[in-house]
Amino acid sequence: MTIELGSAATILSDQPAPLKDVAYERLKQAILSGRLHPGQPLPIQELAETMEMSRTPVREAVRALEAEGLVEVFPSRGTFVSNISVDDIRELFELREALEGMAARLAAQRRTEEDLRVLEQILQSAHAATGSDRLDREKEYGAEFHSALARIAGNSRISAIREDVKLNIDRARLISYSSPQRGAEAVEEHHEILEAIRLGDAELAEQTMRRHLRISLQNALKLI
């Protein structure tokens, strides 16, 4: 079996990145992009050969990914990409609805004109990617929109909790965006959220965000 990792990860630094960091980034991005799918075996020797490095940095990378919940290691069976279940998806979206609904409410109350311009620019870029067979770009702009809202909300604890579960949220988002039409639908829903924030309507902003995430959950559950 050929393991598809994509191109080598780029780590911005004045010094060459340690091999374990390179291995970690390549494996993480392959999992989050879906190139490595849930339940797929990850033979250490084959991974090392694919990335042209020894097994030691690969093992260290796998340990880090195991700690983050992206990889499962079974002593008698081997190493695998961790599965993500229906319950996992549902719980993640329920958490997002609570957190990001409040983030949208606070953003409507606290946003500046510059904040609105930033959100509009993100959605303009998302529109340009829609329909271009680049689901990865649509997903990235969607993630950028939600992250920007969390920042605009001005609540560091909301941002911290989102960061704690970011990797699993990214996996859930990947499933939701697997539907070809979902990217375009999500952009339109983001516009509705932005309009509520522009109006300064905190109640509408929260409810619109919650509806957006419930639709995303329903879409993901159909595809998993």
C-alpha cells in the first residue's frame, strides 16, 4: 500500500526544522486533508522511507500525534489514523455551536469597521474559490472566517477552547466539506452571519451562527 503524504511541509524558520517536526507536520496535514483516512495503517518503516528519514523522528512524530488524538497506537496491532465516529462529530458540532454562537454574539457587539473589512475580504476570497474544484481552499477560508470571529469577540477563553479542539474540529469540517455544494452554501451562510454582525444585532448573529453549524452537522452526519 502506498502512503500519500503530499509535498514536504514548509516550516518557517531561519534554521532547518528538526526531522521530527517535519514528520509531524507532514503526517498531521495528510490526516487533516484526508489523504490519510480514518483507520488507515501507518507502518513506521514505510513512513520513514516515504519521507526519506530514519524511523526515530517518525516515531517521535507519531507519539505527538497520538497525544493530540489524531493517531492510535496498539502494541499488538500497530499504528493507525484514529477513527472519528458519529458521536465524535455530533459532540464537536454541539461544542462549536455553544462557543461560536457566543463568539458571533460578542462580535456583533464589539466589532469595528476594520473588523468588518477583514471579514468581508475573507468572504470575497471564499467566493473566488467556490466552484473552482478547490474544496481545500473553501475549507481554509471557512476556518479563517470562524477564527476571525473568535478574535473579534474579544474573549480569550473562547479562543483557547477552540484551539484545544482545533485538530478534531478540522477533521469534522473536512467531512462536512466533502459535499461538492457545501462550500458554496457555507459561504452564503457566512454572509448572513456577517450581515447580522454588521447590523450589530447580537441575538440575530448568535442564532444565525447556530443555524449554520446545525446545517453543517446535518451535512457531516449524512457523509460520515
